[in-house]
Amino acid sequence: MIGVVLFLAAALLASVCLWWRVGTSASARWWVRREPIEHRRTYPFSEGIALVLLPVMAETLAMLGVVAVLGPVLAPVEGVTLVAAMGAVLFQAALYVIAYGATWQRWILPLWAYPAWLRETRRRERALLAPGRR
């Protein structure tokens, strides 16, 4: 039951993250920085949260749901369960390191993180920034 709840929570969070990427309403695009970068004094964190960190959290919840459901089934086969669990932990650790590096103290995220409709704007802004401030 816990695995199903975790998987449903992951599906809900992933659908909200997808709505933020493709939605055209103001509520779907709450995370988009609208001010020019030269007028900002603080780091804009909303783009990193909406585009990178919450989708990674949704993937983690989905993985935990699958492990909670399949764990008891795979438990009698100790070697396979241990290898699968260690592989999942290493995968999640690598994913969090990539997400952290992509979002921490970045005025503009890596261009692959942006949806297509915002990528060109951020590419122009990136060209205006000094190399140390990206």
C-alpha cells in the first residue's frame, strides 16, 4: 500500500511539473524569471526548483514506490535484491549530484533544463553575462 501511495504521489508531482513546462497560463509559468538579469541582486531560485529539483524528487518517489512494491517479491533472492537496491541508490545519488550542480548559484540554468519556448531567451541572456556569473 505504501508503494502505491508513493507512486501516485510521484505521478501527481510529475504531472504538475509537466504542466509547468508546457502550460501557457500565468499560474503554470509562475517560476519564469521576468526581470532582466542585470536588475537582479539575488539568485533566482524558482527556475531551478520547478525545472530540475522537483522533477528529480518525483522520480525518486516513483523509484521508492517501485522498490516498496517489488522489495518483498525480490527479498528471497538476496543477491539480486542487494544489487538492485545498490544500483538504485547509486543512480539516485548521481542524479542528485547532477541536479545540485545544475541549480546551485546559477543565474541561468544549463540550457538543456529549459523548455523549448524559453531556451532562446536564456541563451541570449547567457551571452550577456560575464563567464563567472553564469
